[in-house]
Amino acid sequence: MEALFNSLGYYFRVAEYRSFEFWLFPVVTILLIWLLVIVGLKVFTRRSKQFKTVYFIHKAWIISSLAVSAVIIGLICYWWSINYFSDHPLQISLLLSLIISLLVPVLKLMKLRNYFTFESIKEITPLPKTSSKFDETIVTAKKAYLNTSFSIFS
């Protein structure tokens, strides 16, 4: 554990915070997630009778940010293998981008979880005509949230 903190301390010391290249990665990460959400909603959105568009927007944010984080992890591994970081101290910039891309799904899952209360479930599902249909809607919505959570964390 001490070696980890020593390495992080070294990365913080050698990082070039004033360079354009340092801040390029976190900004591009945010823009890429946003762009993937827009493209994903246009390409992969299907009309559902069970959920409104709000549910699919949150799900697109989660999927897009996890895809970007996978790309960042791959980039870190590749640059580490070719010893790119010896000439370019970008470790902290990439770690910041990775933290941003992994924080977005957590925040969106928490936001999505807030919709699954008895009062606010109507914001993501169409209003049913009978009370028994409303109970079915609640069960279906909770199963969909659990499936989304399990597929993300697996």
C-alpha cells in the first residue's frame, strides 16, 4: 500500500497541470460520454410501452460512460506497455478521466434509483388504467432496474 501512495505522490509531483494536454483528457472524456449518449439514443432507442424516454436516457448515460472507461483503461494499459509515460507524465490526467467516467454510472444509477419510489415511478412509466396494472408496472420497473444494475456490476 505504501508503494501505491509513493507512486501517486510521484505522479502528482511530475504532472504538468498547466499544460493543455493534461486537461484535454478529462474534457474529451466528458464530451465523448455526452456524444455517445446522443448517438446511442438516436441509434438504439426503441419505443417501449413499459418505460418512458427518461429511463432510456439514464441507461444510455450508464452504458456510454462504461464504454468510455473501458477505452481509457485500454489506453492506460497500452501506454504503460510501450513505456509512453516515461516521456509524457499523463498518469494523473488519465486517472482523473477514469474517475470521471466511472463516477457517471454511479451517479446515474442513484438518480435512476430515485425514480423507483411509489410516488415517482409515474415519471418513467406510463400511467396505468387500473390499480392491478399499476402493481404490475411497479414489479416490472423494479425488475428492469435490478437487471440494469446486475448487468453493469457483472
